[in-house]
Amino acid sequence: MKNALLLTALLLGTASTARAPSLSEQLPAGALLTLETRNAGGAIDCFAGLLVSAARGVVGEEQGGQMIGGFQQILKGSLGQEAVAGVFSVGNAGGTFSPELLAVSRVDKLSGEFFSSLMEPKKGARVGDYTFSQQGKTFAGMANGLVYVSTNKDLLMGYLGRLSGKTAPRLMNSAAYTVPQRAMGQQELSLFLNFSATAKVIRGALDRAIKLPRLLSPLVDALDTLGQYAAGFTTSAGGLTASSAHAANAQGRDKPLYRMLTDSTDFTVQDIIPADTEAVMASACHPESGAYLGRWLTRVDLLDPPA
């Protein structure tokens, strides 16, 4: 009996300390862009201080401080906890695609009351543990400490289904997202751009509309080769600490661009710099950069051929 109780206690302790999936990890796979915040109260305080300073000359220090202070508390109780906004390509009738927005945030009591006041009381639909209704041209709802909104009903329903445990492709299982994110590290405010996915959407749209001409094809190839990019910053006692990571697409057709993006140079300038130097920065041009720029200038010239 003692062994059984001990095993039960260990299992409960493990479950309580396991990291809960972040809101961004539950997003559908294939995001074109995401903006994320997590534990961003420090960053919000910094920006609020700047706004108070700017408002002093407009509405007075006391009035400006009260206005911004109230808004600051709402932001800290929502974006300051955890929030994510993503842009996705959603299929429509006729094989077309459109960019759609999905945003979700954790909220405390004060922030929850604020967002609830912005929604019209309507009878809505339910997906698992979450309900939503149409609010103007968007779909929104609040449940289980979350507020969520989307410009597309199917996109929102898919996300709420994932939150409720439905098995479906998730952003957390996409290497395109996880590789640059892990290299960048955890940040208070962060940005993720999927150039390759965006290029795929653009290529499909141009193929349907104008049968992608030779002049535009290299532009899409270059965008695809850029791959994925992540960047963010975190506040500290000394100010802001920024970090970024770039994962170029090895399968991209613009091979010269890929070589330039992934090239590394072993600088030896440190061998001759005095030991008491406080800061050093070195940069170098890739050998192909001149020829690569020349090819793009030639393509631009094709847009306006001589008479």
C-alpha cells in the first residue's frame, strides 16, 4: 500500500510540474507569420514609461499617467501573460487562398472583463471546451481564461479543437517553426516569419492569375530560399536583450542566395587588435555578392526596356 501511495504521489507531482503547451504551439501548422508574447510584463512596463513621458506635454502628467496606467494593467493581464497572433493561408472555394488572422491571449479578471465588454452577447457555437460567436466581421469568444478572435470561422474552430485535445497538425511539430525558435531561445516578445510558406502561396496565386512570368519567378525563388526567420527581445535590469535566428531553405532554387546566407568567415583581425579594446565588429562581403547584385539589376532593367 505504501508503494502504491508513493507511486501515485510521484505521478501527480510529475503531472503538476510538466510544462503546459504554449498557445503558439497549439496553432495549426503552416503559419506564415506569428507575433508572440510570454511573461512580457517587464516589456509592457518599459513601453508604458515611454508613453507616459510622451503624454506629459499633451494632456498633463497626472491625467496621462492615469490613462496609460489603466491600459497598462489591462495589457499586463493579457499580453503580459501570454498571447499569440498568427497569419495563415486558408483555402476557399475555387481553389483560391486568402490570408486570415487568428489571435488568442490568456486574460486575468480585469482584462477578461474589458474584452468581454467589447463583445456583443450572442448565442454561439461550441468546439470542445470553448464557445464563440460572430462579432461583426470576425469570430470571437472567451472561455477557460482565454480570449480568442479570428477572421475565419474554420481557422478558429480548428484552433479551438486543438486546444480541446483534437489530433491535428500543430505548429509545435513543424521543423520550419521549431528550428529557428529553439536557436533564438525564449523571448518576451518575438516574431516568426515563414518566407518559404509565403512564397508557396504567392506562387500559387500568380500561377492562377497570370501564369507566373519569367520576370517574377526569380523573385518568388529568392523569397522561398530565405526560409524562416525568428527574432525577439527580453527586458533586463540593463535594458533590452535581442536575439534572432535565420534558417535558410536548402531546397530553394536561388542557390547563390543560399550560399551567401549560409557562408561563414573566420576573421583573424583579432590577432592584431590591442588587448585594451572595448568593442570589435567585423564584416565581410561574400565573393558572389557583386555578381548576384548585377543579375538583379539586369532583371530590374527588363521592367523598363529601352525604346
